[in-house]
Amino acid sequence: MDKREYQWAWLMVLPVVLVVAFSAIMPLMTVVNYSLQDIFGPDSRFFVGTEWFKEVLRDPALHGALFRQIIFSGAVLLIQIPLGIALALCLPKKGPWVSVSLVLLALPLLVPWNVVGTIWQVFARPDVGLAGVFLNSIGLDYNYTGDAIDAWVTVLIMDVWHWTSLVILLCYAGLQAIPDAFYQAARIDGASRWAVFRYIELPKLKGVLLIAILLRFIFSFRIYAEPFVLTGGGPGNATTFLSQRLTTMAVGQFDLGPAAAFSLIYFLIILLFSYVFYLTILNMDREG
Amino acid sequence: MARIELNNLAHQYAPGGDYALQPMQHVWEDGGAYALLGPSGCGKTTLLNIISGLLQPSEGRVMFGDRDVTTLAPEQRNIGQVFQFPVIYDTMSVFDNLAFPLRNRKLGEDYVARRVTHIATMLGLDGVLKRRANNLTADAKQKISLGRGLVREDVAAVLFDEPLTVIDPHLKWQLRRKLREVHEQLNLTLVYVTHDQTEALTFADKVVVMLAGQVLQVGTPQDLFERPAHTFVGYFIGSPGMNFFDCQVEGSEAIVDGERIPVDPAMAEAARRAGGLLQLGIRPGLIRPAEDGEPGHTIKVDTVEDLGDYELVTGHLGQHKLHVRLEASEKISGDGLRVVFPKENALLYSDDRLVGQGEKNGG
């Protein structure tokens, strides 16, 4: 009887297995396939082993993109996580302003990603954009298309504008879930505001912060549309990140083999980083 | 340590709204163990939060001894509070949890270590001081919450807001006994909120029964059982609750559906003077079967439940349903039972209040 039920269970998950096979496993295997061959046409292909991987790992353009990518994701996390927590703490806990604030915060998340790029491209333009003209009028020599630092700052601010809301909303939900009794006990124990944050709010936020850090890391590490629209990766290569470099390789230069090898490495980096973050945060709980 | 006095205290959550607490006058004597008993939503927690300072009363004053603390914040009062579910600082060790209130008050580490060890020993937490508080069981966590209240030497009272809700039944009893021990050793004022009469009656020297923001009666468990000041106290305390019958009073008899039940003459007199809706109340366990030849009243028996050491008879006296608790050895034959309502146990109520009490038991 039990065995029969098991067989039924396999049949039941079959649709999911098929969908996942078509949507994830097959494309991934195709990429693996490309990464091991040199393809000239449908009928002329050669097995090259790890050749593409070696080439990709030696490519200085990719090293540069990876370095910029790590700096970018690091900056994103360092700015957005503390800022998100701080703003979540400032939000009203109840009353009519709660829904107003939540809707306003959700707005940047609803904008399509390439539109975010377009908005900031116009907003920051030094000749007609509100921010660009203003910055130049107060004496700053600001031009994100010409100056690498200006471009970086603009891309970062755009990302903060776009994504900090996600961190705020997650933290806000986490804060709302803390029962009043904790705050009441802290008052009776004479705890300072900082102690309340350090010993009640921060520990209780750990779960949502894990999600926030993971999501922000993964999203920022594969960022494409916004900087592509805003700066096109420039000036020079100053804001060219991994995904844009990859697109250039695969679609621009049609180097399918190296691009496939690079895709796999890219995927493994994200997987590895995410796993390390995950373990680190989980282990924070077990200390002591 | 101090007696806690509530002067004309009342509270509305919104101005002009309903009273969550009706105006009251009450004294918690120094070193007393009090239970605050009442159904959910009767204002118990509101009252507790006013005493601890988490809530400012909209009217009246709270006095700790001679000190008016009405407007003081919780940290400025000498109060400990244990909540319904364990409130502990997850990331800290048990030691750090217990030390937290002292460290916040900038006391020396030597003193902190001494106090924490002392209290931990008293509560039986000395073996786990280095463990992380988060990994302990619910009852150990509640002890930590309690310990954070006790660790301060100046603490005047510890307030408990249904502290055993999340504790396993077999540990409830142990923890309650621990509370009694702590009370005896430290001679603190304890106020214990609960909606469970067993908890209240076993814990407290004095029980305060509340209903709809009003204190109905303050008394020893025996007072509440023998002379409930309000019909609600009669219903709420005891299992099953007290029997109540609408009645008229003539001479020194209460008339319930034509049955003439003799009552105490002074009480009958008081009931006549009080007027209003009169009710006769008697505990199921204080009704006894009539002896042979003794004048009594016949009740129609509906069901008899054998509950081990006693039998619970559900029946009717005229139109009125009633419960009678009989010794298990009593024999019940047929569907009629002749019983006596002993005069000293039959109480008269006028508009839900026990007659002839004056202000003695009032809120």
C-alpha cells in the first residue's frame, strides 16, 4: 500500500519536474555544452575541453568587471542595509500614515528597471536634468557621462533610490512582528534606546536581514538594465559590470563558447557568495 | 518596599470613551500576595500596566508609600513585571539577562555579579548562567523574566501578567510554588493577573475579582467562596459556580417559585430594605440532602454525573436550574431529590450585590 502511494507521489511531481527541466535544467545544460565546444555552425563544432574557461579566467577585461562588480555590490550592501534599518525604525508604527508611507516606499520597486535608468538619465543630465543642472549651478562640476566618479556616484544613488525600499519594507515587517511586551520589559529594565535596538530589535530582525542581504547581493551582483541605460557602462569601462561584459561577449561579439564558460563562473560566484552569507548569518545565532 | 495605593484611579483609552477601568480606590499592602482575577477584557492588564507605569491613568493617582508615582516612567518606579510569554534578550547569556537591569543603572560589576548569583541560586538558574537564554525551555525563560525583576534590591513589587500561559501543565505547579517561595523569602508585594481561578486561589493571600473595569470583591479565597459579594464572583469562582434563583422575600423566608426557603432574618431584613431584583444564592456543595422526616425541598433531577470523589446533580427547583454537589456515597433514587438549603449558606443578592454588606466588600 505504502509503495503504491509512493509511485503516485512521483507521478504527481512529474509536471513540476518537467517545467523545471525546460525552464532551468535544459538551458543550463545547453550553456555547459557551449562552454566545452568551439561552434562555427550547426554542423561544424569541436570539443575544446576547458580551453574557454582558461581563456576567460585570464581575460583582463573580465577581471576589471569583476573587481568593479564586487566594489559595487559591497557599496550597495554597506549603504542600503544600514539605511534601510534606520528608515524602517523611523516609520510610523500605526495610524493613517502607515499605508501612505508603505505605498510611497513601494513605488520605486514598481518601476520597470530600464525605466529607472531612463528616469535617472534624464534627471541627472547636466544640461536639462533637474539634479544635474542644480549640482552645476551650485558650483559642482558634475557630468556623469564624462567623469568616472560622477558616473559611479550616480549609479549608486540610483540603486539606493531603486532598492532601499525593499530593505525598509522587509525590516518594517520584522519590526512590526516584535511584541510590545519586549519594549515594555526593556523600559522596566531601564534600557536605553541604543540597548533596545542592540538587544531586541537587531536580534529579532536577523531573519529578515538575512533575506534582505541575500536579495540585495544577488540583485546587485547581476545588475544590468539600469547602468546600461544610464551610462552604457561608461565613461570608458568605468561602470561596466559583469552582466554587461557578458552581454557584449555573447551578443555583441558572438563568442558563445567563452560567454558560456563565463556564465557558469558568474553563476558559481553568486551561488558561493550567497551560501557564505547564509552560513555566516546562521552561525551568528549559535555563538556563545 | 512599599504599600501601593490607588487613589480614585480610573482609565479611559480615548477621552470621552468607555472606561476601561471604573473609578476605584484600592490598597495593595506591603508584602501581600495578590491575585487579580477576571475574564478576558475586564481591565486586569490595564490596571497592571498602570501600576508598572507603562500606562498613565486618565484619572486619579498611584502612590508607592508616600511617593506619588503617577507620572513617573516604568524605569523610575521600583517595579518588576513578568509578561504572558517569556521576554528575554535572545542574544545574551542568562547571566547577562539577569544583569541587564543593574548594568542599565550603572551599578558596579562586583555588585552585579553578587546580585545575579544570589537571585539565580534562589530561582534555580545557577547551573545555566553561562548558557544563552534563547536555548532554554519556556519555564526557565519565565524564571529569567522574574529574575530580572527580583535582581534589583529596591524593587517594591513584582507584577505578573498571566505568566503561566505558555508553561506546560506539570511545570505550572512547580513554577507557582517557586513564586510562593520567592514571596516568603523576599517578602515582596506580588500582583498576579490571571483568568484561572485555580491559579488565583492557590497563589494568593487575597484575590481581587474584576469585571468590566470594576473591582467586585477583594478577599481571601475563603471569603470569595463563602460570601461572594457579587453574583459574578459566585458564578466565576467554584466549579460549578453558585446557584442563583430569582426570589421574593417575606418575613425571614425567600420564596422561589412557591418554595419557601428560610434565610437569616437580618439578611432578609436587609434585602427588603435594599429592594431591586432579589436573588437567592447558594453554593452547589453547601446544599445537603434532607434527613428522614426533616422539612426540605424537592428538586427534579435531570442528570447525575459521577466525578470520582463527588457526584454532580443537575436538576430543577421549580423553573430554576440548579447544581448540587453530593458525596459520592449518597444514593439518589428516582428523579426526585429532597434537599435542605442551610440557612447560614443561603445568601440574598439585590441587583447582583450581596445585601447587608455596606461598603465593606465594595470596590
